[in-house]
Amino acid sequence: MALTPSLSAEVNVPIESERDIVIARQRGRELARMLGFSSTDQALLATAISEVARNIVIYAQKGTVLLRGLDEGGRRGLLISAEDHGPGIEDPAAAMRDGYSTGTGLGLGLPGAKRLVDEFELESKCGVGTTVTMKKWSQ
């Protein structure tokens, strides 16, 4: 999938497997590069994308990661929205604490992803699903 070097570039990656996590990471890096992010920020964004995409695979089995360039008031950025229609998160506040996990992981995914971006929002409803929205602004 070729991306055009435009702020309006938008990529929607279906997530159902480990392979899809890799694809989402790659697309995020490509878009971040086109938006002028440093190689360090590209790596940070790829890691944040991995964390939220991996949660989709582990807890919901399928969902999507949307990547979109941003231009707000002359600031360039990248929007990452990871959405699933899985079981939802029973206690979102607890899920944002380091070390909290309902599975076999270390409980660093969501709080770790939050530390890698500038803006982070978690919306979840049991039985409905979860949406994580992140924004990173280029320096």
C-alpha cells in the first residue's frame, strides 16, 4: 500500500493477528516519516502502535488501527485510533496503572503507550469494546 506524502493521508489496518501488528507498525512508521517525525519519534510511535494493536489481538481477537496525519494550527501530528468490539475493560483506571494485567502480560501496554505520545484517551465499555486514541506532535 503506497502512501501519499499528505497530511490528509489515512491508513486503516485491520488487526486480527501478529502479522497485522507488524503491518500497523510499518504503516505508522511510514506515515510518521512522511509527516516529518524524527527517526526516534518514528520508533516511539511504532512501539505505541504495537502495544494497542497487541491488546486487540489478545483481548478482542479483532479490531482496527486507524492512522491519520494531523494539521492543527500549523502543528503536524499523527493520530492513532485503535478500536475493537471485544469484551471491554472492566476497570479502565486500573488498566492504566503499571503492573495491572488481566492476562499473562506485565501490565505495561496501555500505560507504556501513554508515555510515548503527547495525548492519550481510553474509552471502554464492558460488552461493547474499547477505543484508544493517541496523538503525537512532531517537534
